[in-house]
Amino acid sequence: MHLFDAADTHQLLPFGPLVRALDAMLDKLRAGQTRAPVRTAIPLPNDGVLLIMPATDGEFASLKTATVHMCNASKGLPSIHGAVLLMNAGTGQHLAVFDGPTLTAKRTAAVSLLGAIKLKGQPQGQLLIVGAGVQAASHARAFWSEGKLEKIYMSALKSETATRLVEQLKEEGIPVQWVNNPAEVIADVQTIITVTTSKTPVFPDAVQPNALVIGVGAFQPDMVEIPTTLVQRSRLFADTHAGAKEEAGDYLQAGVNWDAVTPLEAIQAMPYPDGRPMVFKSVGHSLWDLAAAELAYTNQRP
């Protein structure tokens, strides 16, 4: 069995192939070839939680474990630890273990990119990212990798970490411009991505007609990033119905009709623009971890 650290896992998951791998997993999901039960959450000391997420597509199986301790920051430790185990579904043989946080960061950004492509085509124009953590960095790299964007704005609570991230992305050739308040540019951007743990909306309801809002944070019922009025007047989508109904704070607090929320696998054709914004809510799914692990395993083999 092969063990891959964060750097190796990152190298094995280029965004273009990862988006295609996720799209292929959607085909398997539609064909009824996959099984992925709702994740199990087990409380741990210090307000922590252990998350267990299995999945299979018949050929491979995966098991992701993750622990979340938000208090770890005060101890100088990462808040999230985890790993993804890939197995041969036919024999049970353990094939590889990948760094969980790295795989999750890359597949989450790739799911957002896949959703954007299915809803609006290749991302173009100007993008606003609200947040300055790991997911903000991963989404900036993923969306810039398509080569169609003109500019990326980033806004969050000003901090040394946020400043360092903006400078790092610029060094990588990604032209990120810091804005102190999302309201400064919200009417100019075509795509907004939110990656925070906020419990109040992080931008005003003043988006362009036909704008696309991708909500990645707000992963608990009491969290919210997107204005309720915007959710209520938009066309709604999610990467998965099952997870969104339990975790999508933006939708839960807006009291959405779940029959009006289209899951990612049901988006067969690009929606016709009708003057309404679109909101794509991403909460994660073990099948996305499986798709990423399969790709990484394939890429490491000679």
C-alpha cells in the first residue's frame, strides 16, 4: 500500500483531469453504479467531531476519515486532520492512502468549477472570493486554471494570513486584488464564491442579473453566507440533495422548497438565462472523494 503526503497528493490531482473525473463519477451515479451512505459523525472531546465517509463505484471503494477541532488554532495545530483510503472493491485490497485535507481542498474547488461550467460554461470575466483560507486559495487556483478569467477579487477579515495568501497567489501568476468590502465590487463580478464560517451574510444582495453564487462555507444549519433574499429569488442547485438537506445553512435558513433545488447529477443542459441569479450550494459528498482518490491512484502508477 502506498502512502501519499500533502505535497504528493497535491501533485497527483491537477484540476482539469479532476473536473473530468468528477463528471465521470456523476455518470456512474446516474447509472446506479455507486453507493455512498450519509456520513457518520461522532462527537469527540473539546467540541470535536469524527467524520466517517465511505463510498464505492463497484470497481474501487474509499473511506475518508476526518477530525474537526476548531479549538486547535489556539494550540498551533490544524483544525482538520484526515486521510482517504482507497481500496479494490472486488478484493478489499488496500491500495493507497492520501492526505485528507489536501484531497478535500482540491476536489471541493473542482466540484465548484464543474458546477460553474455546467451552469454557465467556462468561468469568464471577474470573480469574487469571500474568504482567505485553504478553500479560498484552492478555488482561486482552480478557477484561474481555466484561463478565461480577467481578474479575481478577494475579500475577508484583514489579517496577516490573508495578506500572505494574496501575495502568494500573485507570485503564482494569479492576479488577485484585495478589496476591504465585497460591496465595492459585487455589482461588477459575474461569479461569487463564499468560503467562510460566517453566521451572517458576507455580501449584499446586489448581484448582477444571471450572476452565479457558489456557497462552499455555511456547512452547518446555523451558518449563513448568502443573503436570504438572494436565495429566495434565485434558481437553486446543490452538489448533493442528501447532504444539503442536513447541512446547507444558506438554504435551510431561507426555507427553500427542496423540490426546486436541482442536484448536480440532474443538470443535463446549461440553464437558459432568465434574469435570475443562480446559487450552487456545495456541501461535499464521499463520491467526490472517491473520484479524486481514483484519479490520484491512476496518476501515480507508471
